[in-house]
Amino acid sequence: MRINNFQFLDDSEPELNPADSDRILKNVWGNIGMYRMIGQVMDVYVGRLMNTLVDAAAAGDDSVMDSDSRSTRQDPARGPQQDPGKQGPGIPE
């Protein structure tokens, strides 16, 4: 009797030991954890990088953002902040 290709593949495939399957499972979950961490880092820093690039591109263009909105813009990472008011040195007279 002649065996077909699927039977040959099944016979030639090595059996996995439980220790090997545990090692493979730990390896896969380790890689998933690493990709999750990379995704979280990118989620935090890529958004901030884009905000920085947009601010730098619009720094000299007053039509995009007026000076009042630029000075009152808050960083969400720092939380709510009080308006500093006019506490700095004034213009010499």
C-alpha cells in the first residue's frame, strides 16, 4: 500500500516534548510582552514628537497659532497648571 503525502508528513514530523512546548510558549509570551512595551513607548513618545514638530513648524507663522494660544497651551503630561500671570521681568523703560 502506498502512503500519501499527508501520511508521510505526519510520520516524519517530530513529536514535541512537554518541556519543548513550555519553552516555546514562554518564548512567544516573552516576545508579545516585548512588542507590547515597544508599542506603549511609541504611543507616548511619537505623539509628543509630532506635537513638537508641529510647534516647531508653526513657530514663525502667526497665522497658524497666535501668541496667546501658544503661551496658554498646556502639556497633558504635567496636568492642570495655574496661569503664571505677569511674574517675569518687565520691558525696560
